[in-house]
Amino acid sequence: MTPTLFICVNRRRGAGSCSGGGAFEVMAVLRTEIEARGLGWDIRLSPCLGHCALGPNIKASPNGPLLHGCTDGKEVMARLLEWRRG
């Protein structure tokens, strides 16, 4: 099954949020990395994943991890590749 990454892009006024923490920038890096590696993974924008103070947050599906503090796209990619290798 093709992995899908759900990237929280929620915005909150007056408080930290994934969008304000760089979620869109991380998403751009992940798109580039996925394309360059020919992985064919899907990326979807997600509403709040419930951990705003720990964001940006990304949920990998199916049965993948919920990643917190995703501020470095290349680091996130490495973590996701490790998950896929099992």
C-alpha cells in the first residue's frame, strides 16, 4: 500500500501551531525528496492532529508513526525511510 503523509497545517491565533511552525516549508522539502527518490508517496494537508505544542506534526499512514517537531524536512524524510524499512 502506498504511504500517505498527513501534514498538519492548522493555524491558531495567539498560540503555536503547525502552520506557524513551518509545516508548509517541511512539506515542500518532503515533496522534493519523495519525487527525487521516485517513491510515489502521497502527501495530504491535514487539520489539527492534536499536538499543537509539539508541532509541526506529521502522521504517516498506514500504520505509521505520528511525528512531532518536524522542522527539518530532510531529517523527517530520514525518519520516514527508516519506518518503511521496518
